Amino acid sequence: MERKSKSPNLYDNPYYYELAFSFRDIGKEVDFFERCIKKFSKISVKEVLDVACGPNPYMPELVKRGYAFTGLDLSDAMLKHSMDKAKKAGIKAKMIHADMRTFRTGEKFDFVFCMLGSIAVESTGDFLSHLDSVAGCLRKGGLYLIDGSVNFDWTGLGSQSWTIVKEGLTVNVSWEPVPINLVQQKIIDRCTVEVIEEGRKTKVFRTERLDKIIFSQEFLELVEKNGKFEFVGWFNNFSLAEPLENAKKINRPMTLLRRK
């Protein structure tokens, strides 16, 4: 459940959202997708689905590499931004307006991914429903890649901040998880983006989202309960050579599931 704030909503402003998260090396990350597919997928991959796709930063690279791309998101603004981007670039892509917890696509995909901790659920039931939704559109033997969304640090939630300097703007980003119910593992994901132009703050965007923390062993139990996936592994920082269990420092943890 997205919560309102007095500042403009970041999700309603895709251009600034995309700037705020433009630290990613998309080519490197798609290379990792392809290494996972080559090593672990039991089917060939042509059609891919990006769940909680936002402004679709992966779309151009995946289409360039020959994949048929579909993005799914609950934000009308993000989907419109993405379709405008695709049209401008001459890219053929599909967009689906749906809730990740309950979507039904009517289509099948060979590879599904969800990036930047974007699985948004408020309860265990929501997460199981999300797995059902992904299983319903993923062909047997296909992979589901999850970036973040599983909490591996039970000693604390932590906060993050970073700065992007791009297109004549300085964009300061802060993310803070605020506990609201320790028993139910519920938090508010709070993100603030400050835009500085010509040395002065010109815009501030905020968003708050109710979320449930899912810890690693809990995640495995829920996957087993769902019964539609097999757990392949956890990997660190887009490297198959660095299983998470051996990582000295966790950075962008990847979770890989395969459709039974």
C-alpha cells in the first residue's frame, strides 16, 4: 500500500526516478541474466517479463540482444513513460498494468525478473500470491531472478543514501526502512529524492510504501510451501562465482528460482 506525502510522489515522476537509480550498469546486469540462463535454465529464452518494471531501464538492452520484452507495473505514469521511450527508440515492447501480487497475464514467458528490491507485499499471503502469479506465467524450467527483496541481515534494517550527478543535475537519494510492527515484520519503505540545479534545491520527491520484511530462511519455507519453484541459489553482486554464503560483504544479493 503506497502512502501519501506532502511532496510530489516519486512514482508519478519517472524521469527523476530513473535518474535517482541510474547508478546501475545495465549491460553488466543483463550479462548476469544471460549467464544464469545459460547455466541454470532448462528452456531456451526468448520472451522475458520485468515485474515492477518502473521506467524500464532494462528494456533497450534486452531488446537489442534479441529478446521479446514485456514490462509489468502498477503505476500508469511509469508505463506511459516506458511506452513513450520505446516509441522514441523504435522498440517493440509490451506493457501490462497490474498488481504484482495478483496478476494474470494470459501469456507465457521464458524468464522473469524483479529488480532493486521491488517485491512489494504487506503479508505472507501476499508473497505466496505473488509466487502464484509468477508461476502462472513462467514456463516450466524457466528462471525467476530476484534482486534484493530478501533480508539477509537480521541484526538491523539499515539505511542507504547516494548521489547521482547527471544531465546538469545533482540528485540526492535516501532510503530508510521504518519499523512499524516488529511482530508482523512490517516496515514503511521511505524514499526521498532531492534535485539540485545550478546549486539550489529545485524539487523534492518522496514516497512511502508499506512492506513486509522477508528473511532468508523464511523465504525458503515460503517457496517450499508454494510448491511451484525450486531454489537454485543466492549470489552476490552479479557474480555466479560468489555464492552469498561465501561473501564477506553482501552487495545486491540475487535470488534465483526455477519453475518446476
